[in-house]
Amino acid sequence: AWAADAALFAVLKRRRGGKAYWEWERPLRDRDPDAIAAAKKDLAAEIEEVAVTLFFFERQWAELRAYAHARGVRVIGDIPIYVDRDSCDVWSHPDLFHLDEDGVPTEVSGVPPDYFSELGQLWGNPIYRWDRMADDDYLWWRRRLARALAQTDIVRIDHFRAFAAYWSVPFGAPDARGGRWNDGPGLEFFEAIERHSGKLPLIAEDLGIIDGKVVELRDAAGLPGMRVLQFAFGGDAENTHLPHNHTVESVVYPGTHDNDTTLGFWRAAEPHVRTHIQRYLRVSGDDAAWDLIHSAFTSVGRIAIIPMQDVLSLGSEARMNNPAVTTGNWRWRLEGDPFRSDLAGRLRDLSWLYGRLPRHEAPRKEVQG
């Protein structure tokens, strides 16, 4: 069903020069059954073309994933908490979002002022009608997660804290400061997912403004959380991102796609942050990216994830994403073949040293003894 809706949506949008769906003719905008039936008939060839493209992508992705599996590599996917207003999801399920009778959002997503932005972040996605989603045990979400896990082995849920409480901003507000906290679906959501689908391999992205309610929900749902070393330093010993506060159920990163590269972070860090890193890790800072890589590998956290930019010791020019801005993001590419054998060996040695290699694999000769 998702593919049929997606193909129809793509063709209708293309036929209208890319206009947002709420600018379409009212019958199609509102999914009038007769208008939808006529469109499917008149545009059948174009719809089939999109569907075939989706089919080939699925087949190629399955081949890539099988290639990874054959080499002991699992794929971690990422699913955003919200969907775009101009999306097939909102168009095909308007009743599940806070929209008025003309399809205009009444409230939109964001977060209050935080580490990344003094004005907060105004994302602008329509907010879910969690009450309506609960009526069918969150069927839309169950299908969404099932779809993601059909393509990946583990799924990280972005902005997990919204399941505990979410920041809601009136539509049309200039920034996110005028929003308010509303209760999310809480543990009931995860109990419904498990009731229908069993225990799913999920990671909770529990970053940002995290309070006891979020931690309680994460732990009650039995989900691993994230620890980011760039957030660890410059404060006190209670900081949950410091390695001595990690737990086995932690997924540890030097930095995520939302952070600067570790080298960029180090270069911009205030003196007291640098000093804390140097004292805590007993390093000079001359190899900052690999200092934090080493620290991530030493963590008791079951999973350590290292950005390729840090493996290559790249600076801020290679940053993947800045959450506070909407342009210039996600443009970095790994070009050519910069992953030298010495870097591969260094990663492998750390993996062996801290028990992160499959047990049947031995260390290289130079690290034995």
C-alpha cells in the first residue's frame, strides 16, 4: 500500500511542477475517491514507472545489505520522529496530524533553545495526533518501523524524547521560543509496538533537553541510549556522557552527524574543555580525533560508532550537518579511496584490544604478545 501511495504522490507532484500537495486541486488535495480513481487510471503508465524504480531500488539495496551481512556487517538505519508536511504520509493520513480543515498545520515541531541554537529549532513538521494513533494501537507507526527494519538491522529513533514530551510551536511563529511542552504517548506506545511486533532492535536518540521522564521512559522501554564524547567535557564528573558514567546499554560516539567533526570540535573548544579532555584522557590533544576514538572503544557501551570524518582526522570543512541551519548540510562525500591500510589496521587493533572484534578473529602479529 505504501508503494502505491508513494508512486501516485510522486507522479501527481511531478505533473504539478513540484507544487506542495496543499496547492493541488481540492479534490486531489483532499483525496476525493473519484478524483484518486481517475488519476490512477489516467496516469497508470507514469505510476508504474515510479513503482518499477522503487522495485529496482529495493532489489539493489537488498543485494548491498546481503553483501554486508556476508562480511559480518550489520546496517543501522535512522528514522526521524516526524515527517515532512509536504509528504505522502501527511497527504494520505491527514487525520493523524494536527491540521485544520484546509490541511494547514495548527502546531508544528521544534525544540526550545539549547546547545545548538539560542532561538531554539523550528523544524515545522506537523505534530501527530497521538490520541487518534492510539485508537488502532499505533498502526501507522508499526508499519513505519516494520518498513525501516525490512531495510536495516537496527533502527535509531531520532528525537526519542518526544515520546515522553514534545515541543509544540504555533504554526506561523517566527522561531521556536514560543512553544510549549505536551505529553507524548509514553510507555503505552512501546508496549503496543512490542505487543504486535515483539521486541524490536531500536536505539533511542536521547540527546538534547533530557529530564528524568525521558530517562525513565527509555529504561522502561528497554532501549539503549546514546553517549556523545563531545558533550562529555567541560563540566563535572556527573556528566552522563563521560566514559565512567556509561552503561553496557550505551551506544557511544565521538560525535554524531549533528556535531562538528572531532578535530573541528577540538579546534573550537574553550581552554577549560581542552584541559579537561587532556587530563581525563591523559593525552596532549595533538591527535584529538583519535583520542576520542580510543575513548569510545574503551567504553563499556556495547556499541561504538565512529564517523569516517574522525577516522580521517578531518576538520570542520567535513562536518555533515548543522541542526541550527537549513542549507549547506549533508554535502560531505567520501571521495576516492582515502581509507588507507594503516587506518584500517589502527581501527582493527583497537577493536581487538577492547573486545570489539568477533571472537574468532585474532590480533595482527605486531599487537600480540
